Amino acid sequence: MKMAAIATAITTALVSGSALAAEVYNSDGTSLSIGGRAEFRGDFQGKANGDELEGTMDNASRFRINVGGETQITDSLKGLGFYEAEQKVNSSSDNDKGTNGITFEQRYMYAGLAIDENTVTFGRQDAGTVQVSQMTDTVTTHSGIQKTYIKAGDEQINNAIAYSGYFMDALSVKASLLLSDEKDENGWALSGIYNLPFGLGIGLGYAANDNSGTNAQDSNQFIGALNYRWESLYLGLGYTQGEGSEYSSVNNDFNSIEAVAQYRFPNNFEAVLGYQRGEIDPDGGSKFNVSDYVEITGIYYFNKSIRTYVTYKINNLEASDQQTRNADGQYADADNSLRLGLRYDF
């Protein structure tokens, strides 16, 4: 694929947020697209995070909608804007029909300029290293923890300036600045993914940000990943390590590994196997895990817009990790979970 085609595809993805986003307006070089998803997610046996489930089903359903616009300024210069929000299911215990318990989150809101293979955007958006974590962020429950350890390396961060560039028909470069509204919490991130002709992708990234407050060391994170595509097979392996994780209030080191294997059969059925383990090593304390699981998923695609899936998550977190609780609110070994899902993309 030529570089110009790659740049066009990536810019379209930045604006639309979905391969299925529908163009609803196009006139005089200005277009508007709308996309999103409606997704039922019901967890049985245990909650997806490992907490004990007292009732029959934990409803983790969600609805997303995004709006993206693009305008042609000159032959090579474009302006763009994008917004996406998510509403989760009513979580009130009395299951009423009102707004009590409903959560509404702004995911993305940014505007920018694109010239040829280069794009600069301003607003709420992903850090520069997120493209590397996305190489393994493909399973249906809690993958992608590698992007959540430090603020400057996370997705959907406020006050961000981001750059994307595409070179040699194979290299994706992303960089970002976090201009925090809090004292001494600015940060930055930089990453690159190089795709070889035979299907192998190599991603490397680094992020860092200041931290203010007592016992708050400055944060830094290295992240690396490999992925491989061959016909209907996809494999991904990622690793990250650093200091100053958001998962601990004291100075600490962290590391995690994430792996995924996917295979799409000719009959529109896809099998997914995922593994993840993340560890925190706090100063003056004992090591603990923030994630440790194996996930097995089967997905059936009715067509490009709607799919159904079933996921079984074997959660290995223990009570000593202090990440999961029983019905009495006490720390306990994590429960496994069974998730049934139905997702419609538009």
C-alpha cells in the first residue's frame, strides 16, 4: 500500500473512530460521520474483575456514540474534529428506569490538522504509546492494562497534544505531550511501530510524567510489543516495566506481560486466547498482582455489524493481592467469570 493511501486510512480512522462510521454529510470539501456501538455484556458466576457475584448476573452493558468531521483546506491540508462518549447501564440496585446509577463518560474530544502523512491534534485523546499497548489489547474483558500504569502513557487523557506520522510505507510514529492542570504533573510519550513485509510488527515506546505530593516518585514506562498476522491468524505479545504506577500510592516498580492469539475460521467464528499478568513492587511492602488471568473467548460474526460472544475468564488473583472482594466486602481470592455478549456496531 502506498504511503498516501496509508495516511488517508489512518486519518479517516482518527476522525471516524469506527470502520463502520456512516458519512451523513459531504459538501464543498467538508464531511461529517457518525458511528458507535450498542453492546450487551452480562457476567455470570463472578464479576469480570474477580469480585464475588451475589446475584445471577452482573450487567456491564454499554453504549458508545462518536461524531467525526473533516474539512479540506488546501490540496494537502485538512482540518478534523472528533468526539466520543460512552454511557454504561443503569447500575442502581432498585433497577429503576430513571437516571439514578447511570454513568456517562466523555472518552475523546479533540481537534487537529493533517497535512499529507502528518497529523497534530489537541484535546482529550490517547497518549503516544497507546498504539503499542493496542497490539495486545484485543480480548473482551480486561485487556490493555499496560496503558493504565502511568498518566502520560494512558488512553483518553485530558490536556494532550499529539502527533502522528507515517513513513516508508511501514513505520507509524506517535508522540504526545500531557499539559496537566495539576501542579508538577506534566508528561510526554513517544512510540513507533514498524511493520515488516511478511506480517511481523515491532513496537517500542517510552512515557514519563512528573508526580507531585508526598512519596510520589516521578513516573516512567518502557513498553514493547510484537504482533504477527498471517491470513486468519493473529498473535500478539507485549511487555512493560517502569516506576511510579497509579496502582500504588507509594514509590514502586511495576511490570506486566500480555499475550493474545486469535484465529478466524471460514464460517465467521473466531477463537481468542488471552493471558495477562501485572505486578507491583512497592517500596517497603510486599509485591502484589493487579492482574493475573487466562481468558478463552468464542465470537460469531453474523455480519460486519453484529456479533455475539462467550468468554470464560480464569482469574488467578489471590486475597493477598487486595484487588477482589467477597460479598461481605472483604478481600478474597478472585472468582472466575463467564461473560455472554451481543455487540452491534454502526
